[in-house]
Amino acid sequence: MLLTRAQRAGAVRADITTLDLVVLLKGLLRSVHEAAARPDLPGRLLAVLSDGLRPPP
């Protein structure tokens, strides 16, 4: 429901599915876990992920 509302508001690309988000977030969590020595990594990767979910201007 939250994804649908974000898509209707134009905040998230229309072609993103719930499964897409699950796979992306699992990958993000695994990457952050494996790179624990880099405290800047979680925020940076989340920003990159968020940018990619936005629709093009």
C-alpha cells in the first residue's frame, strides 16, 4: 500500500514492484554487513538506492 501511494504521488517510479524493493533492500543489508569497517557506507548506499527509485524528471 505504501509503495502504491508513493507511486501515485510521483515519488517512486511506476515500474517498481514490492519484490524489487525486497531484493534491493536485502542486497543493501548484505553489502553493509560485509563492509562493516566503512561507517559511511550505509547512508551512501541508501542515498544511491533512493535516487534510483525516483522517476526521471
